[in-house]
Amino acid sequence: MELDLAQLRALSAAVSEGTLEAAARALHVTPSAVSQRLRGLEVATGRVLLVRSRPVRPTESGEVVLRLARQVDLLTAETLAELGADPGGGGVPTLPLAVNADSLATWVLPALAPLAGTASFDLHREDEEHTAALLRSGAVVAAVTTDPHPVPGCSVVRLGAMRYRPVAAPAFVARWFPDGPTADALAAAPVVVFDRKDDLQHRYLAGRLPEPVRPPLHHVPASADFLAAVRLGMGWGMLPDLQTEAERDAGALVVLDPDGALDVVLHWQQSKLRSGALDRVASAVLAGARRHLGQ
């Protein structure tokens, strides 16, 4: 079996861009050429690699080949850069990375910023319990994740823990929790939840109450807006210390329950591919974690 570089690039671009038309624009070819390359790759592998939906998505076999395609993209870009050629993207490799929203909003971007001239970052925001799935699918080459078990073909390093506390605006606490976080108050007070994958608030409630409760929920799927919703008194929520220290010091937010902290342990998983660019990113992420996360 021989896999053609142009065919692998067509698969990578189709998944990244979502449609064959968008992939064609990214590769500066016609949609017909992209379609032909994908058919050729499927013939070469003897497998159906893409579901032609909108957006297109890889099949289980396609995920395996996509991992190879992303690795080939990275190695090709690095090789051309060393030779002084321009592989596209300004002459630097593109690194697709998966990062949870709270890390992205607090410590990851400052860690990556010094490398902005040496790599292009394609950041995929996903819940920390689901970022490893993007590694398995081949969508990214590295991820910040809660999964301590390495994805096949990847290495894993513990980063540290983000500490979350139940916080709320002072006026919200005065209205809903005059006697503290009692069972009745927790069952009735509105809660801000990031999205339907976010279980931190429910984990806190499960640890405090003998039976499940169903308080009113507000779904606010962006870290800055989540913080704003809690600060505006829409509900209480579990927020990381890294994001709320200034708010708590200023009295704009108060801790609802001093004994209610939850630690989310994060890990860095990356492809075992030997890549200077990826190794530099790993070093930067690990250094950032040492500065900001409890070990």
C-alpha cells in the first residue's frame, strides 16, 4: 500500500475545513481534484474514510489515516522550513491542539504566545474530559486533558490541577443563601453551567446533598461570559481560582462554600512523533503549568 502525499493533504483539509469546496480553496485546487484525491486514497486503503455529511467527518478507518495525515503535514512543514522553503502558512508548521476553555482563558495562551512566530496554532476548544477524543480521531496532535491514560501513539505528562470553587455575586448570596449553602437553598438557587458536558456544578451538588436536585440552570458556553453571568447574579457556578482571584479580592464575587473546592487534574498528551515544533510547544505548556497549576 502506497499513500500519496497529495491525497493525505486532501483528507486533512477536508476534515479541517468541513467541506470539499472549502478544502479545495485551502489547497488551491478544484473541488473535483479534492474528490478525486479522496477517492484515490480510499482505493489505496481499501476503506471508506469520510462520511460525506456537512461537515464531513472521518470514519473509524478515516481517523487512523487522518492521524497519519496530520503527522505528515507537520513533518513536511518542518522539513521545508529547515530547507528555507515556504510550506504555506508563512513558512511555519501548523499545530492543531485541543485545550479546555478554562485553561485557554487563563494560562495556556500566555504559555504559547512566545512561540507565535515559530508555529501556527489551530486551537480546538473542548471540555477537558473530551479533548482526548480529538487526539484519537486525529483532529489534533496534542491536547490538555483529564485523561491520564495515553491515547495510542501518544505520550502523557501530568500538568497539575486547576482548583474550582463555588462562587456567586454578594447580592445573589444574600438573596438565595442567607443561611449558607443549605440543602433547601442549593435545590432552589439558579446555577450557571458552561454547557451540557460540564458536570462540575453537579459534582459539587452530589457531594453536598444526599439526593439529586434539579435547580434552574443557565447554560453559558464561554469562559468570559460564564464569569460575567455569575458576577451579574444570574446564578452561582464553579469557577477556577486562576480566573476569579481578582474578583474575589475586590469583593465582586464571594465563595459560597469554603469547603466546596474541587480539583481538576490536567495532563498533556501529544503524539510520539519526533517534531521540534511539537516539542517546543510541550516545553512551553509544561512551563506554564508549573507556574500556574498546583502540582
